[in-house]
Amino acid sequence: MIKTNKLENLFLSDIVIFGGLGDLSIRKILPAIYFRLQAKQLADNCRVILISRKDFNKKEFEDILRSKIENGIEDVSKKDLNHLISICEYYKADLNQKGCLNNLKSFLRSEDNVVRLFYFSVSSTLFGSITKNLKEAQLITPKSRVVLEKPLGHNAESSREINNEIAGYFNESQIFRIDHYLGKETVQNLMVLRFTNNLYENAWNAQNIDNIQITVSENLGVGSRGGFYDKYGALLDMVQNHLLQLMCLVAIEPPNILDANTVRDEKLKVLKSLRPIDIDSCKTHTVKGQYTRGKLDGKSVKSYLEDIEKFNSDTETFVAIRAYIDNWRWAGVPFYLRTGKRLSRKHSQITINFKNIPHNIFPDGKSIVNNKLIINLQPEESIELVQTVKTPGPGGYRYEPISLVLDYGSSFKERFPDAYERLLIDVIRGNQTLFMRKDEVEASWKWIDSINQSWAKAKIKNHLYSSGSNGPGDHILLDKHEWNN
């Protein structure tokens, strides 16, 4: 967890958020700044500049900010909210226009030790225009950092173009490609769990693990993101970043030291070892789907086509993949990746299914449930170990599976920081361990492109699934495997 040591050295920082009044900024970035100010991990005199193209006077801007943040933070402190608003400034800009940032310098400090954090919370189509304008306005300093939100392009080629364009203005050490899943405590604890406990690391291989499942499911539809989502779909929106990054952390070899490039070197090896999905394997190793009408919490909900009001769309809202990592540690172990919208519940989970015992010595022959390590990422963060124990009482050797659970919410009494809070502080400190490197992004796109291209060649159609169901993921499971729903 993030410590709140008030005596540590604080970096002076100017935080510039492009798309500053957008959904991500209001829901995640500004609350992260609020809580890190409250925890004394950001200097009280840091500056926050929100950039948008709308017209506001100072009072309108502050009223909008106050209303939106109050609605998004539980038990908000009036004093702390007033302080946050007092350090926020509004800057109007049409980011497609040349020279749109020429007046931004007057909002920023000129001291050499000030960290300038440029947060690109906008479409990646604007990244090139923003970086050019930053350069022309002479706003990029050696202490500048740029945060890039996904998706970076729509395939390997477009991603490479975006990365190369930004690399013309920022060094790789200044570029932070964010995936907020990597900021979750349970995800980071996966590294600690593996590399500090012989119990797990000695069994973390194909000899002991039967299969690994990574699920990110949502019970909501596309909502207001329909226009964006229809251009990308579940494969590009979720698998290319979130699920592949989680898979990398599960599968990496132990790094010799815990620094950014060493960890990312190991993740890159995993991505390069992924078996490509070709025109034949895409029929058996992948399934894609689209939600139809159904019921959630007893209420009728619309289909995807009704939600986006575009009735000829074949964009997938569900993807399940049986992936293989062709290296010594993981040879033959299926990694099941699954994500979708309008499913039965919202949950993100990693399940490590260990192999079962080879022979049951107990006379009644009752089947024994295999050991499982379940890492719950949302809505609650917890780690669960499923093992078999004797059922109390007389009557012979009766047994049943029970779970040992580490619940973060109940185990740690202090407030539980959001992933964006951790990642924001890491950016300011210049720690890139939890951020993706350019070659990682390119390797992930290469594998994703193999799936997309194979789908097109094989003319793979969507499986329609009812809203409120678990989706069509069973199609890719091997015999005797089942999802941990």
C-alpha cells in the first residue's frame, strides 16, 4: 500500500490534464490528486491545469469541478476539496489547432526542479498534435513526463506510428503508458506472493499447474462509449492491454532485480513467447460474441445493437481465448483469457488451477477438488487459497474444500488507495516499473493482430449471448476444464 510518510521529500509538480473535464479525469485522475494531497504525498503548492475546448469563466469552472468531485468522492472533506479547487486552473484549447498551447507557459512554473506531468486523457488521434504543440510552445523540459492512456492505436502499425511520433519529442524514460490494472494492490501483491514464498514459486510451472484463467467481466453495456467502443471492440479495448499485462505478471520469470527495465524485459519475453493464433487455431482457441437483450437484476436490458443504434455492427462485446506460452516453464499450460460486457456480474479475477493429486487413497472415492489460488481484483480485492481439509466429526475421513482468504479491506484498516493514486505518484517520481515500454506494446499488438487477421480470413462470426449470462466462453475450454465463475 502507499505509505503516507509526511517527512519524505516531495517533488514540486505541475499536472496538466488534456481532456481535463472528461470522464476519466473527473472519476479517477482528480480524485487521485485529492487523496494524495490529503496524504501529503503531493506538495500543497502543486498546480493542476485542466485543458478542454469549452468556454467557462472562473466561477463556472469551479462550480462544475466542485459538483462533479463531490459526487465522486465519498465523505469528501470540504477543506481538502477547497484546496484542490484552489490549485486547479482552466485552459481552453482546440487541440487540433496549431499554436493552441502557446499561452500555457504562463500557467506553469519555470524552475528547473519542477516536474511537468502531461496527462493525455484524450483520443490517441490527438497525441501527435498535442506533442507538436507542446514542443512549439517550448513546454517540454528534462523533468517532463507524459502519461498515455490506452488504446495506443488500433493495430501494430498505427501503434508504432503513435509511439514514434511521441518519441520525437519525449525520451522513452519520460513516457508512461498507463494500465491502471497494474496499480491494483492485489496485482502488485502477485509479485510479492510469487517471489517471496517458496510454497508458490516452486510450484509455479507446467509440472504443477493445470490451467490459468484471467477474467475481466462487466455487467454494464457500452453506455456513453458506444461510438468509441464500436470502432475497437473487446479484443482491442481489453485484451490487448489489461488481460495481456495481467498474464505477463503471472507468467514472467523472476527478474534478477526489481527495477523498471528488468521487469519489463521479462514481460517482453512472455509476449514474444505467445503462440500466434492462425486461421485454423482461431476456430478452436478463440470465441467472440455480442450481447443481445436479457435481464440483469430482474430488469430488462437492451441489446448491443440497440444501445449503439447501429443495427449492422459486427463488433464483438465478448472475447475468450485459449492462449499458450511456448517456453520451458509454461509448455502445454492453457491460459484462458475472457472479457465481456453485459455479463452476469462485474468481477476481475485471476485463477491459478493446480493439478490434482494423481491417486485418491481415501476409501469412499469422493472426488477431490484441485487446489486453486484465486486473486480477486474487483469489485473487492482479495487473495483466496482453496484446499481440501477433513470435515470435523466422527464418521471416517470425510473431506471438503475450504478457502483461506486474505481480504484487503478487512485486513488493513487504513483507507485503500485507488490504482490511479499509486500510478500518479510513480509518474511524478519517475518510476516506470508498472508502465509499459514501447517494445512491450508492439509485441502485444503483433499477437492481437494475428487474431484479428485470422478472424477476418476465417470469417469468424459473433456468438450471440443473452445479457446477464456468462457469455459463450465454454467453446474454447479443453475437456474437464470449467470457468471459475
